[in-house]
Amino acid sequence: MPSPETGADLPSALQRIPLAFRAFFRALSDPAFAARVKAPAVPAEAAPAPPPPPPAPVLKTATPDAALQLLALLQRDARLIDFVQEDLAGHSDADIGVAARVVHEGCRKVLREHFTLQPVRTEAEGTPVTLPQGFDAAAVRLTGQVVGTPPYRGSLSHRGWRVAETRLPKLAEGHDASIVAPAEVEL
Amino acid sequence: MNATRSKATTETARADAPAADARYAIGIDLGTTHSALSWVDIGASDGDRTAHGVLPVAQLTAPGAVEDQPLLPSFLYLPHADELSPGDLTLPWRADADFAVGQFARSRGATTPIRLVSSAKSWLCHPGVDRRAAILPSEAPPEVAKVSPLEASVRYLAHLRAAWNHAHPEAPFEAQNVTVTIPASFDPAARELTAEAAQAAGYPPVTLLEEPQAALYSWIAASEGRWRKAVTPGDVILVVDVGGGTSDFSLIAVVEREGNLELHRVAVGDHILLGGDNMDLALAHAVARKLAGQGTTLDAWQMRALTHASRVAKETLLGDASLASHPLVVPSRGSKLIGGSVRTELTRAELDATLLEGFFPQVEAAARPLARTRAGLAQLGLPYAQDAAVTRHLAAFLARQVGALADLPANAGRQDPDASFLHPTAVLFNGGVFKSPLLVERLRSALDAWLAAEGAPPARVLEGADLDLAVARGAAYHGYVRRGRGVRIRGGTARAYYVGVESSMPAVPGVEPPVRALCVAPFGMEEGTEAELPPEEVGLVVGEPVHFRFFGSSVRRQDQVGTVLESWAADELQELEALHATLPAEGRPAGEVVPVKLVARATEAGTLELDAVARGGGERWKVEFDVRGGAGE
């Protein structure tokens, strides 16, 4: 409600007609509003401060160290960076397959040693599942005809993966994690 | 070296004082290739049900990166001063280390072997070298500051202690009850060195336990009491323990006494340096020979990668009998992975030829190990087994121990009196090698064929063993049962011991006087007992070190203290490290010969000690094992 002292931006006569009606009905239904209309002498400063605007959402920034660590592990055990940085053109599928074995075996080792992976849903894929009200939308993604109300009935197309435990190496203070694979010089 | 100690100091150093208020019984498996620490929470355990666990051992896995792992690889890396950045060797409990042990030591050492100490345990029991001399890594150039086999063991043990203390600040390691395992075949000098290493690593007084016994304890603990149903009085359990670097056999008899089941360890095998690592190496060499035949020669770096790949292929093929082959890839060393990698495969035929025929051939019970060097086993310095066939070593062991039940009539009565070898009725497998059901089956079928040939029933396999961690778990459980909480395996010394005395025949110039063997410790001396004084005296020279030849026998059960052997069969007595003693002058003229008797004592800690006792028994001097390698021969 604009205060009487404010000269600028006053409502026009046409705007004042619906406003008067709204004030009439609100005074009728809202005793607190009626009290403020009844005592116009109350200084404007005493009016409750407008609620603060909702804070802007803060997005987390992941620290690069853990990502670099994982990259270093995937390079050390699986040669992942070597593999992905190469241009596949000019290599036969057989040669790529040979290298893929190294990458697959190594990645598997890294996942096994550093993460405990569990499926989100234990049902077999392709079987019907029912999601009750309040299911965890972060853990289960709905697709297709997403309409209606819970419980939702559908078919499990992917079981999902959940990391139950993460075991990354602890790093010494001052360790440069950005070297994900040191150069090697044989003496 | 501490040449002479009075009995009083000896007993203080070896006092059997497992801390009475210890909260945990800790078991340490100090292995050739891996070490582990297991524990039993004494207060939280009740009878057959124990609260137990394995310590995740914090260790370096890469420069500056520390991770918890269930096993600590028994490797020590001695880096060059410029090799790593400051802080790269930082552990949660120390920042100033100039060496690394564990996984990082092993992986870094694979590319720089001149700075890597491996198989320290095999060196610790190598009679040909000085175990207290800085000789490792054996191939290191002079610039590298070498360490002794003893010191390397101290560092592994100290790392485990520090890792425990870091994880359990509320229960200091030094106040717990600690058991350290050793191969059953360790001779008295190697046992003594292990106890010494534990002491130097800041351990409280430890108890030594034989690894095959630890494996059986682990099986008992895991059964939570059901073991009493799984074995019956009269059973003879064969423990076959094939670790990364050694093979170890023991026989344990099940005896009923006053209504209770008792376990008696009646025999142990000889020291055989032969294990899973030899098998991986042999496979890699077989594959490398095939590649060489196709025109691809591998360098040392690729050879190590091939060994790793062969191990994975071996485990896959051994785990699934339906697979005919498994591909092997040796990745390129440079960043060009595609096109630069070498691909081959390990076929089942190759696996069978190398592993099953090479290490587990189906031989007769009368087969004996061959004394010839095999390709793929030789490594500078260590006396690896000349015959790789585990089954032949086992056949020889069982035949040697055909009389092992002589002191247990109830068990002996169940054996065929005409048997050519001791017939086990049950078998317990231990060691990572036996994760493969195929290898278990292979060894079992050889054993069953021997038994069937003599009309004996097949041996039952005791199921449910945890192959990687059984020794550490069993050691912790042993610490728990030592407090009277469960069945204890009785054993005593697994050998009789003899001192060489020169015969009194007149000296013939140019001919070494024949040596007679004087028994100083009989077979099966219980821990915590002292042997009687032998009637025969030997002479010690005042002020000069005097050496005695020393022998052990794992088959002469009947000899008593004072028995003198004029001659013996070649495989009856084995010469061990020499003994030496130095008499301090103490009021005697130097050079005087003092007649003494040698008396042996089996300590509660599991070591053997010898004292020289002067006439009248008033004075005693400690007799030391000569661990300097070759002295006295």
C-alpha cells in the first residue's frame, strides 16, 4: 500500500475504483487491515517491513581435486586418457579391441576398488514396478506418459546405480593433483 | 652383535607377558609377498563367538596418495633423493620418511627394481647370507643405501604398528597381546630373528605361531564351535599352505583326552621356497617364449606387464573350467595405446602344461623332488626350490613323516601299519593359490590316488577357509585362546636338535675328524620348558668365539637329551646355522678351555634358546645362532 507522503506514482481515478472495492471487501474480512484503515495516523515506519526477497539459488562448485584424482586413477590403471585422446581413424577394430581390453579391465579395477556400487532398484529390468507417493525423484526418473497421481505403475527399463561408498586416496598437503600422469624418463 | 648375555637378561627380553589388560588379541601375518593385521576384541568375545576384524592398513598407493587396503604388500622401496617431490612419502603418522612400504613401493619398484626390496622373509631365513648385514636390494648399485633382511622386516612390522595406532588411538598397540606368524619350517635362528625384528619394531613381547597352525585356528574360529563335529578323534589333518613365496606343510592330529578334543601338531615340512609368484612368473615366461617364436621380443617393462596380465588370465581360466583361452594384452609403454599394444592369449593347454603339469603333476606316492633347476624359477641369490612340483614335495613330506603318530597310539592305530607314507584323513588348504577350485581338485586327486593305492579312504576337505587372511585371523584367534578361551593346538618343537661334537678318534692329517651329533633338545619340547643337562661336555675357550655345528631332525622322535649319533642317513639330520659362544675372561686366563654342558630351552614366545652351563651349574652363558651366513661351515 503506497504511503500518503509519496507524491509520485499516484493511482489514477480509473485505477482507484477497483482499489476502493478491494479495500472495502478486505476491511470487511480482515480485522488487521480494518484496524490500519481506522487509524491512519499510525506512522508509516511502524508498518511491518516487506518480507526479504527469496535468496538466489546457490549452485555448488565441485573442487577439482577429487575429479583429478579419479582421472589419475583411470589413467594409471586403465590408460583411459591415452585411449580417449587417440584418433580412432586409421586403426582397425581389432587394434581398438586390443586396447579396449586394457581400458575395460583397468576401469573395472578402479570402480571396484574405489566405489561400492549398488543398483537403485533390485527388480529385474523389464518387470513392472509401483512407485508410491513421496518416492525419491532423484533416485527414480519417470519417463513416457508422465501424468496422473501416485502410485505410479510402470516398467523398469534401467535399474540405476547408487554409490554406497566412495574410497578415494587421501592426498598429501601440497600434492599437485593436476598431474594426472607424470612424464616417464627411463635412465 | 650381542655375543654373550646372562640368563637373567635373556628372560627379561623374552618374558612371556601377554599384557593381562590387553583389550585386543592382534595377529600379524608377516608374509613373503603380503602382510596383514587381524584382531579379536577379547572383551566383546564369548567362547566360540568372537568379535574380530581385519585392520585396513593405510599405505601409500601413489606419490602423495594414502589409501586403506586390507593387505600390506611386503615390499620396501628406497627412492633416489631427486625422485619424488617433498611430501610424496607422507603418511598419516609421519612426514619425514625416506622410504616407502606397501603398494606404492611395489608398483614403483616394478619400474625401478634396483631400489626395491622384495621377499625379505625368504632372505631372513637364508642360511647363506648375513641377515644383519645391509645386502638388500641384492642388485642395487653402490649408491643405494642398502638395508638388511632384518631391517626390512622391522619396517613392515613397524608400519603395521603405526597403522594400528593411527586407527586405534584408544588402544595402543604396545599394550595389546600380539602374535606374529612364521613358516612352520623356520629354523631356530630364523625364529629368533623374527622375534628380534618385532622387538626392534617397538612390539610388546610377541608369541610366534606357525602359519599352518594359524590357518587351522582360523578355520576353527570361523566354525564357531562346529569344528568339533567336523573332526573326530583319530583324524590326522594335513595343512597345505602355498603362499606367494613359500610352501609349508603340517600334520595335526585330533586326540580325545578326558572327553575333550585336543589338537596336536605332530610334524612340519622342510622349507620350500616355492609359491604363487613362481607360478605367475613361469606362466609369463611360457607366453613370452610363444611370442618370441612369433617374432615379438618383449623388454623388461613389457615382461612385467605380461606377468601381471598372465596372473589375471590364470585366475580367470582357473576360475571357470569351461573357458578355452583368455586374451592377454601387454599395453604399449608410450601414450599410443592403440596399435602399440601386444596381444596374445593364454590357452588352457598352456595353462595345463605350465601350471598343472609343472607345479601339480599327478605323480605316484613314491615320487620325490628332482634336484635340478627349472627355467622360470631362478632368481639371483635366493635358494628357490629346485623342483617346482608341489605334489612331489608333498609326497616326500608324507613319506618322511610316516612315523609321525608314534606318540599318539590312538591315532597311530587307525593307520595301516604297512603304509609307505602317513595317511591324512582330512586336508585344509591355505594360501591364495587355492582360490582356484581346479588346483584344489588337482592336489586332492593326487592325494586321494596315493591313499587309494594303499587302500585308505580319501581325505575330506575342511571347507570354509578364508584363503588370503586366514593366517592373520588365526593368529589373532590364537592370542585369544591363549587366555583359556578355546581349543589350543599343542605342538612343542617340531624337530629334535643336535650339537656337533668332534669324535675322540686320533686325528688323521688331511682328514676332517668325523662329527658325532649330541642331542640337546628332544622332539616336541613344550613351550616354556627347559631340557635336562646332557651328560656330555664340550669345551669353550675363554675370550675366543667358539663355533659348534648345529643340526635338526624332523623325524627322530625317539632321541632323548644326551643321545649321541655316530652316523645318520642323509635326510635324517639337516645341518642348520652354526652356534657360537664367547666366554668372557672374568678372572680366567685367556685361552683356557672351560668344560660346559649345552642346555636348550623352548620359550613361551616360540623360540629356542641355548645356554652353556659351567660345571656345578653356577655360571651360564648365552649361546647364539650364527646368522652371518656360512660361518662355521
